[in-house]
Amino acid sequence: MSAAGQQKPIHVLQLYPRDMNIYGDYGNALVLKQRLQWYGYQPIMHTYDPGDEFPEQVDLLIGGGGQDSGQDRIHQDLLQIGPQLRALAAGGTPMLAVCGLYQLFGHYFDPREGPRLSGLGLLDVTTVGTENRLIGNTVIQSSEFGEIIGYENHSGQTYLGDDAQPLGQVTLGEGNNDHDDHEGARHQNIIGSYLHGALLPKNPAIADFLIGTAVEREHGEQLGELQAPVTAPLTLDQLTERARETAASRPR
């Protein structure tokens, strides 16, 4: 990447880090920031919590999970910024919504206690709270991203509608629910998933999809070579693969 390319900004927005940031989800923001730098771009990191001013420019959006109480605290604000989020989604902005925000990116979430929480409808999914908690290390196979590794911990069970494709098929763990082998959802450039861990450090292919889509939309170019450091005696890719193998081998 040329010196001029190094100055090209990519604006990354993390939704609700105060209330929806559990099981290491903040690590997704850190990975995007570092990999953008390694690809020669300038990451401009934004956060948004209830009452904040929504950023004028968003090239890539991520959000994490939280307890039901966290969803309650952000729910009304999420509906208020719904028009901005729908406009971004319609324009092809890449998004990653994990766990609690994955649920609210769907049509609704029916918790075990309390009223139904209406969602944004960005993903054609619905979620129902249950007494059965799905928890443990999880591995799925994705035609788009290969083997995806993560950690799930949720009692909400999510079901896909006709306009949503699963992120992948579960080979270890439960995934969206305990009735089928689907994990996550895909629509346009939106990814929804229950996988924490955080997700992106374990799965750089997904991080690069988000980054590459943002770069192509904003700057009209493809990603170049990753200028990652070499950590002797292993390269960064080798270290990442060792970590993935270890995570995949851990018992439920």
C-alpha cells in the first residue's frame, strides 16, 4: 500500500459497548483496528451508547452481546436509530451483530420474562427465550469463511426465515437453537452470530470480509497484502492457526 493509501480512513462504529460487550466482544473492535492498520488504512474508531450523537460516517458496524437487562437498557434507543441502521444496511455497509444485538437485528425477541422486544428486521430471524442454556465451545462450517470457531452462551433460541441464510452448519455445539444445525444468519453484508470469544480474533477470514467490503465501498479498491509482523519462530498466520486449533479441540 502506498503512503497515500495509508491515509485512507475507514470509520468503524461499535454499537453500545457499555451495555452490549460480554465474553470479550470488545476484542472484535481491536482486531478490526489492528488489521486495518496492517492493510495500510487509517481506522477511525467510534462508539455509540444511548444518548450519544450518531456518527456522520460509518463504513463498518459491529455490536456485541449482553444480558437481558442490557437489551432492555438499549432497546428504545436502538429503535430510534433504526432508520440510520436500515439506511446503512440497504447501502451495503458491512455489519457484525453478536448474540444480544443479533437477536435485536431480527424481527423480535420474546424473553422468558417481560414483554416482547421488537427488533429492527435487518435479519429475517426471530428469537424466543427458553430455560435451556446453550453454552460451550462451538465449531461451524461455512461455505464462505471455512471453519469458524467460537464460544456460545445463550438461552434465547433463534430461527431463520426465508430471507436469511445460516452463517454455517454446526459441527460442535448447538448454534442458533437446539432443533437444527444452523449457526448465525447472513443477509446482504450483515452477519449475525451467537459466537463470542471474541469472534474475529479466532476467525480473521470474517474480519477481512468486513474490512474488504468496507474498503471496496468507500475507496473502490481491493485489499492489498497484509503487512503483519513476524513473531519468530512463527508468522502471525501460523500463530492464529495454532490458536484456532487449540480452541477447536477444547471440550464442550
